[in-house]
Amino acid sequence: MIQIRPVSDLRNKFPEIEAIVNEGKPVYLTKNGYGAMVVLSLEEYENLTSSIEAKLDEADKQAAASGERLSHDTVFDHARSAIHGK
């Protein structure tokens, strides 16, 4: 189940938030009824960002080896196609 908590729970119920996050689940925090932030474990954050870093490194190497440059429209079109499976 998605955990949505007021940001005050981060201060007042930290052990509960910590237990949820340590189970590998994100906790969504709200402020005044609006989404404010997401709390993740370090491991989950690493899982999310490590593949991005690897892809950026790969792109840097590819750009250095090639004179080809793509417009931002082309790059985002390719990204959207990959995300949406088109």
C-alpha cells in the first residue's frame, strides 16, 4: 500500500517512517495537503540513480567518439518512445 503521510510525521513518527523506508517502500510526504517530497532508503535511491549515471556515462563516451549531435526534441522523442513502448 502506498504510504502518504504529513511531513510532520517525519519529525513526530520518525521510527515508523524509517521502518517503512527500510522495507524498501517509499514514503510520500505532504505539506498542507500537497505533495512535498518522497523519502527513500539509500539502497532504493542508489537503485534508481545508478542506472541513470551509467547511461549518462555511456552517452558521454558515445558523444566523444562521434560527431553526431541530436536536438533536444529528437532526444526527448526517443526517450518518450522508450518509456511508452512506441
